[in-house]
Amino acid sequence: MERRYATYRPASRWRPLRSRVRLFPGIRLNLIGRTAVVVLCLAGAGVGYAGGRLVGLPVGLGMVGGGLAVLAGLVAVGHGPSRH
């Protein structure tokens, strides 16, 4: 049987939110890219943990700061000049 029309797919309630909020507006990440972002944030959290222990800050603060610093750097790179 030949289909002439697209099948019906109900709209997701998250779709409007996902279309407005984008960390990397110029980049479309696949599974490998998203995994790389998570691994980099975890590595930054590990460095923040070690730095917090070394300096004497609370380790939770160092972990969050390290992860957010890496994420902020990635967002800054993602918002760089477009290559259109």
C-alpha cells in the first residue's frame, strides 16, 4: 500500500521549549558530540574537585565551578563567528 500523506504524530509539549533554548545555536550535536560535552564537563568537575581540595574550598563548590567553567567555555566557542 502506498502512503500519500505523512502519518500523524502528536506534538510534544517540550518542542516549543527546545526550539527557544539552545546552548549551541550554530552547532547541531549528535550523540557523540553530546557525549563529548558531558565528558568534558565531568573532567572540568574533576579538576575543580582537585583544585578545591588543594586550596581548601568546599569540594562541591569546586566541582560545580569546574563543570560550569568548561560549559561556559564551550558555549562561548559555540557562539563564535558563523561560517555562512
